[in-house]
Amino acid sequence: MRYSEDVIMDIRLGCDIVDIIGEYVKLTRRGANYFGLCPFHNEKTPSFSVSPEKQIYRCFGCSAGGDVFRFIQEKESMTFPETVEYLANRINYKLPEKSETNVDEEKKELREKLWELHKAAARFYYACLNSEAGNAARAYLDKRGISIPIRKKFGLGYSPDDWDKLNKYLLESGYDQETILKSGLVSQGKSGKFYDKFRNRVMFPIIDVRGNIIAFGGRTIGDDKAKYLNSPETEIYKKSFNPYNLNFARHSHEKEFILVEGYMDAVSLYQAGFKNVIASLGTALNDGHTSVIKRYKKSVIILLDSDEAGENAALKAIEVLKRAGITPKVLQVTDAKDPDEYIQRFGAEAFAKLLSTAMNQIIFRVNVLKKRIPPTTPDARVLFTSEVVNILAEIENNVELEIYINEIAGDVKISPQSIKAEVERIKGQSTPQSSGLSSRVKNVELNNAAEEAKAGIISIIAGDKMLFEYSKKFFDKNEFADDFYIRLYDIVEKLHSQNKQVLEADVVMMLGPENGEEQARAARIFMRQIPFDSFEQKKKALYDDLKEVKISHIQYLIGTEEDAEKLAELIEKAKHPEDELKGF
């Protein structure tokens, strides 16, 4: 049963996280928080911290974190509804009565119907591919070099160029119209008529790790403006949790996954012998994908197109993978527009050699930065250096760091010592002139100044409604350029609008029990904050953080802007980011 936010908040308020975790972990008070040995990984020195004030926990060793619900879920391997019921029983909280019709049973029954319906649809598409109507689709697959055995293994099919042929087939197979609509494979027009979502497309079944067909992707062989089309999200399909071909790739003995852009690349690479290939379909790689990926592999080679769009996708994927603790590498395909074309032209053996040249993410990001901000003028060198030091600050190996610094120093004509000093400032290894804000603690997990500032903004506006309302005149949430921080901002705004006290544990909870990685990340942000000594100090800290995020956002825009006039305006704007904060 799904419980309302109010019910969940009531239960959380009735449960003291220190008491509950104290039943599993021997906790000792140190200052404002309690510490003990982490119950989620082996350690000899306590790094597990519990905050009674914020009602959240966080481990500095393994990065586990969350609220009381998250702890019980992880420790007892319970579902979220089971956790709610368990904690409600502890405090004698009376949960709302379940309706006479069991909602969970209804959903289970619907999921089973949809799995069977998708299997029937796959049989229909496969039969159409091998019929006279599928001549053009078979010709397309022949041209792309996809063999008949691989077509069978992946269940490739064809959706005929007909308005409602699938719908009629499913009705004749015994499925009711309501269930067919819930599959997303058929839609209802304004006139009331039903029509197939996919028409005149080569069809790729999307299969989960249990072997269930849960959705489809379609590649047009006609003149459709939408070259690729995917199923909408349904009761059985969440595109952020189902990388394409994971059902096969997870059995690969390779130590890493190869991440490509689409299903044709994945099928082509698999046919060429690269069984560890996966693809994110219809959406950029996100935390949902990585929460599934890291169950099977700890390293991913990002293999996307070598154009600017591909580079941007790779940069975003790197951040998502790093956040999940997955090691990213990047391979840019040369002499071909994509991996499929490369294999067609040069063969699998050549591609295997190319794969061995995948570069680490630091080198890739520096190379992209050089391309987008060529350090050829004093202004450009300043911008390039201010951005590249944030990348270098992530390097922990001193020898590796020195090699990069010396190489980059030659490019930008700045002494290695100056670059190193700036890197150390960002890493917190050297202490700059005090600004009176030393009470804020740096979070070693936040890998650059912009990330530190984003976390600072959320921490401050969550705890101070007046500053939150005041900051809205100077700051747009989209300047975060990160969906995670935008979600946190929206939750804080929602709670403030309801005139509720914004408790850290409530923000963590409202991210949703299905987003465990995000909950842990939010807990890490809130655990980092030490109270300010005065309102003015807090306001000054918010100003500094807003300025840092604006600088980061401007630099991002510079890196993606193609218009020369607009680029010049952005470079000029980057010189005085404080102009947007006048009057703060």
C-alpha cells in the first residue's frame, strides 16, 4: 500500500533515529553527533555518524546515508511499505486502513498482464518482419549487417505501416482495451479511435534482467521526423532503471561495460563479439541507471559519438558514473560516425584494439576543455585555467597530478607552481585568506568549488525561509545545471510554501524510497553543515556560494556556445559574475 507523505512524516517524527540505530550499532556521543562502527561495511575506526538534530545518518567510509526509513530498509532488507509498517508498530501508530480492493494485488496482476501482452506484441512484430510486409525492414537489417541468428536472439521485429493492426491483434488475442492502452503500445485519439504507437519501424524489444519484455524501441525506415521512438513509461517500464541489453551483458566475463548511445550500436557490437555492451535509451545516463549497473560492473567505457553532442553526453555520463562509485573511461571513435559504422568498415579485431585505447576521464575532460576554450589569449587562459584546476583537484595520486600540471602549464603559459597552488586551494590543502566563514566544513566528496557551493546553497536555504525567498530575486534554480540539486530545491520550496519547518530528514525522505543513491547523497550534503555564528555570516556564505555557482554556469555556457557574438558576451560576463548579485 502507498502511504501519504503526511503519514510517513508522522511516523518519522515519532521515531528517534539514535534510539533505533543504537539497537544495531554501539554509538558514542562526540559533540552534536553520535559515532560508531558502520553496519554496512567492515571497519576498525568509527566513521558512521548519526545526527539527532537532523535525524539522518551518514558513513564517511562507504558513503551510506539517509533517514530512519532508509536505515531499516537497508539493514533488514525490507521494502519501503514493510519499513513503514515496522516503524509504525514500534510507536503504536495506527496506519490508514487498506481499501477492500488490495492495491498491491491489483498492480501485481496488471504487471503480469502487461508482461504477457508485450510478449504477444513481440511475436506479432517478429511475424511481421518475416512476412511480405517486412521486406523493407529486412532489407534495412541486411544493409546494417545484422544476421538472422542475432535477429532471433534479440527478438527484432517490424511494426507494419498500418494504423491499428497491433491493436486488433491484441484484442483478438484476448486482451481488453484498457490493458492495451496501459501498455503504451496503443493510444486513443481525440475522435475516440485507437491507433498503434509504432508504425513502419524496425522493432527492438527492451528486456529486463528477469527476461521479461517490458517495452520496445523503434527505428523508422520511412520519412518520420522522429528517427527513433521508445515506449512511454508504464507500470512495468521505467526507462531510468532499464539499460538496453543488460539482460545479456550482465553475464559477460569482462570487467567493464561498454556504454553506447542506441540499440543498433548495442546489437552490432554484440554480434561482433562484444557481449558486455549496454545502451541508455531515450534518456541520458542517470542515477537510476547506475544504481542497476554497479550491481554487476565497477567500470564503464563510455562509447558515444565523437561530435559535440556526443562529447556533452560523455561529460554528463562521467559525472553520473563517478557519483555512483563507478570508474569511467571514454573512447572516441575515429574514422567513423559511430561504433556500428566502425565495425562495418574495419572489423571486430580493429575495434578491440581501439577499445584498449580508452582514455581515463581526466584526460578526456581536459582535451574537451582545450577544444572549447583554446588557451590562446590572456582572457581565455584565465578561463581555461580556472576550469581545469577543478578537474585536476580530483586527482589523488601526486605523481599523476604533477605530470598533468607540467603538461598543462606549457599549454597555458602559466607556471606549474601557480597551477599547483590553485589546485591545493580547491582541495583544501592550503588555507586562503580567511573570509570569516571558516565555520563551514568542506566536504571531501564534493570534488570542486561549484559542487561545494551547490551543496552550501541547499543547506542554507533549507534552514532559512527568509534567505530562501530573498535569494529567488538573484538566482534561478536552473543555474544548478544538475537535476539532483533542482529536485532538492523544489522540495525545499514546496515545504517553505506550506509554512512547514524544513527538516533535513523530510527532504531526504521526499526524494523517494526508490532513489536510495540520491537519499544518501542528500544526507551527505546536510551532514556537512555546521551552524553559522550570525545571520550576516550565513548571508555572506550564501552570496559566495551563489557567485560560485553562477561562475560555473557561465563557464558551462561558454563551453557549449557556438555563436561567436554570444560567446564574446559570455566571456565578458565571466569577468564580473558579481554583477548579477548587485544589491544582495
